[in-house]
Amino acid sequence: MIKAEEAARATVMEAERKKEAEIEKISFEVKRWEERGDEVRRQLIAFEEELMDMLEKYQSEVNYLASKDVKKTYFGKDSHLPQSDKTA
């Protein structure tokens, strides 16, 4: 009976040791995935900022070209506006 109790205690202690080791391993993996998630979020924010900058530059270029086209249409040599409107 005493040997059975000792064996049971040894089994319980080994199970506790394995449980703690597994908890530590899982905690490490959770932390690693959280860090990876943070890094991915930082990359997405940087990508979004870069994309917004590119869109602003594109919109600025479109506005510039549109204004240039408007000037050419209404104030250029080929304009069909009366001469008095061109000088104003």
C-alpha cells in the first residue's frame, strides 16, 4: 500500500511537472504570436500611410493636370472664347 502511494505521488508530481512545462511552452507561443500580431499591425499601418501618401500625390497630379487642361482650353491659343475674355 505504501509503495502504491509513493508511486501515485511520483506520478502526480511528474504530471504536475509536465503540466507546468506545457503551460510555459504555451505561454511562450502566445507571447510570440502576440508579438507577431503587433508587428503585422505596425506593417499594415505603415503600408496604409504609404498608400495614403501615394493617393494624395496622385490626386494632386490629377488636379494639376486638370487645371492645366482647363487653362489650355479656356485661355490657350486654341480657345474659342472671345478675345476680350482672354485678356481679363
